[in-house]
Amino acid sequence: MKNHLFRNVFLGTIGISAAGLAVLFLESHRELHTFRVKKYQLSLPGRPKGRILFVTDYHEAVKGKNNDGLLRTARKLVPDAILVGGDMVNGKDADEDYSPAASLINGLCEIAPVYYAYGNHEKRMIEWSVEDGYHWEDYINSLDPRVHFLINNSTVVSLKDGSVRLYGFDMERTYFRRGGEALNVDVIRSKLGEPKKDLPTLLLAHDPSWGPVYGEWGADLTLSGHYHGGVIRLPLIGGFVSPKLYLFPHFDRGYFEENTTKMLVSSGLGQHTIPVRFYNLPELVAVDFV
């Protein structure tokens, strides 16, 4: 009797687990093949008005299958500028096909001016292109020459009514790693100097874990990605895990305003290594400055 009960419990547990994994797989597949538009309304000092789109963590999303829809949607949103926050490529294999990312970025250039700051995957690809023959130069040369690269520099971005100064922070890979160096404001100042305050200051900085440091530096608004929304999102709790394998990361997705930190974190458009998302749609972010 006990053996029969144990067998039924065991088989029931196996069945429930298998069903749960099937649901996770099917829902993850669905989410990775679609996206949502996430809209925000924010105010900046001086109250410039206009719309930007924020694209990040594409990771060759499902080999470019969403590109047509992304471009159609971006065109309908009529942005003044498109900000690319990094990790558009995976940069894990020397024979990787980077054409989906290049195709998306080049298509965005037909819609509005595009500003591109690197994430940790671009940084890795640059380093490995020297050591292992990765085709970084081929990727860069395949991009539309109208792309504005922000590599520890800044530029003025014109909006419908007014302008902002946009910085791109090119962070060393050690600051992305679990157990790596801790970022401090002096490191940002050594790369970017002090923020000019003639215009509102926007900062593209890929890793949101250093949000308070970006605020201390003087960013009026930081735009980040990297965390993929926590990969799996739990209702009422939020993102499950960060790339550093910390559970329930604070700056997982959304808009955060804490002390001097004002930061918008996108869940990104793709996934890498383990292609899983759950309750966490990829997103194209539209920000209206009002």
C-alpha cells in the first residue's frame, strides 16, 4: 500500500514537473517571437519635448525574425531619435551571423538618427576579434555610416522642441562581472569628464546595477538594459536573476527614481545562451519627454 502510494506521488510529481517545463518552453518560445511597445512619459530639466526610442539587448533576436515588425512599429511611432543601448550581438562564436543586428540598425537609420553605445557583448567581441579572429570590423563596416557611435563621448540630440546632451559610457568588462571591480564616480569622470549642464543630460550605460553611481555623476536620466528583465518574472516579485546570477535584482525593469538616481531599464529584445523568457515580453521602449 505504501509502495503504491509512493509510486503515485512520484509519478504525479514527474507529470506536474514535465507539464510545467512544457508550459515554460512554449510560453518562452512565444515571447521570444514577439515584442511589446513600452511607453513612458518623463520630464527633464528645461522641459524639452519630443520622443525617443530605446533599443537594447537584441542579441540577434530569433535570427532577425522580428525585424520587419520592429521596423514597422518604430516607423509608426515617429521618433525624433533612436538610442541603441548595446548587446546588439552575441559575440560568442567567430562564425556568428551578425547580419540580423546590422539589418535592424540600418533599417532604424531610415527612420530617425541612431545613436549607439556598446554593451558587454560588443566589448567582448572587440577583445576577441584580436585574439581569435572575430569579425568585429566586418560588423562595424556593415552598419550604415549615419550611425553615431558614443564611446565615452557625447553629442547633442535634437528633439521636436528642444535638445538634450547624450553621453555614452563605455564600461570595462570587469565592472560587468560577478566579483569584479566596483564602479565609482571617479571612473566615470575619467572617461566622460563632468556632465555639461547647458542641456539636460542623458546617459547610455548598459549595466543598471551601477544606477546610483550614474546619478552621482550627474545624469538627469540613464538608459540601461543588460538584465533582460530578470529573464523569468514572478508576479508581485519581479525579475528572478541578473547576469551576475544575483537573485531578484533590484533594477530589473522599468523606471526607477531613488535619491539622485533616475534610470530607465529595458528588458531588451532578445536572449542569449539559454533562450528563455517567461512573463517577460521583449520590448521596444518609447519615451515621450513632456
